[in-house]
Amino acid sequence: MKIFHLSDLHIGKQLNGYSLKENQEAVLNQIVDYGLAHHPDAILICGDIYDKTAPSGEAYTMFGNFLEALSGIKPQISVLIIAGNHDSPERLSYASAFLERHNIHLSVFPPRNREEYLKKVVLRDENGPVNFYLLPFLKPGYVRQLFPDNQPDGYESAVRTVLERETIDARERNILLSHQFYAAGNKDPETCESEQAVIMAG
Ligand SMILES: [Mn+2]
């Protein structure tokens, strides 16, 4: 199966007061061109679509145009999107039911109660199914209802709990879409300035 993996588009980002609009548009157009040339089965957009939780109209338009161009590629490519720490879940999920009909699958919140599970999208190729599990950016507070005493003791146990309650068939091909602070061994993650602001803001 052929997959494009993107993340951290940060649409609408300004650098030292300068808009990156033209550069970002050029990059998104390049991705559409690659899509036309290589026809992946799926394009995964793994968080931080927008740079701000309240994106500008211009940023919405840029991402909307990008999705429209991707969905115009035939045969159709499945687009799977999760929210990152810079995205507002509610704002990103706007029109998600409509997008679903165009093969654009979006997940903005992890399971927030015992009845909810990760969104799963199954694609198939000549070797059978490939299961995609969509895990949006997760704060421990989002998933506290999954814990008996409502107290997850940090990111690691929150993510572990969400994953362990899924029924995943290890004999099949499974892919997790995720946007978290992952670190190797016991090292702390390296964060940039805006992420430190996000962590401090909780
Ligand atoms: Mn980011």
C-alpha cells in the first residue's frame, strides 16, 4: 500500500511578522502534484493542520482548497486527518460529516467515555485489509472518564489506556495515526517555543 504521511502544516503561521502564505500554498500544491503523479492509496495528515486554535479565514480557505484538490484526484485517495496540539478540535471538526462522503476521515477527540473508541478506517489492497487507527492529540484530562478514579497520572498512562482498550488484530496490518510528545527511552522530548507555551497553558 502506498501512503503519504504529512503533519505539522501549521497553516496560517507567521514568522517574525511575515506571513508564510505563499510558501505554504506552494508546498500544498506540490503535494497535490505528487498525489497526481504517484496515486497513493492514502494521505495521512497527522496533526497541527493550523498554527492557531482560531485560524484565520485565509487559513481555512487554504486548507479547504487543498482538500478539494486532493479529493479531485481520480481514482480517489482516502485522506485521514487527526487533530494536533495546535488545533482546536471543535473548529477542525467543522463539516466532518460532509467530508466523510468525499473519503476524508477526520478525528479530533480521543475516546472520552467508556462507550467511545478510536476511529478506525479500513483500506484494502491485494494483500487484504490495512487498519488505520486515528488517535488525535490527547491530553490526560480528555480521557479521565476511562480511569476508575478519574485520575490518569500523565500522558503515558493516558495514551496506554486508550490503546489497550482497542481490539487490535496483530495478524493484520495496523497503522496508528498519532500526534503526541514521544521520546526515546527516558529522555524528555525536545520542544519548540510555541509548544512550551502550549504545555504551560495546559
Ligand atoms: Mn506542530
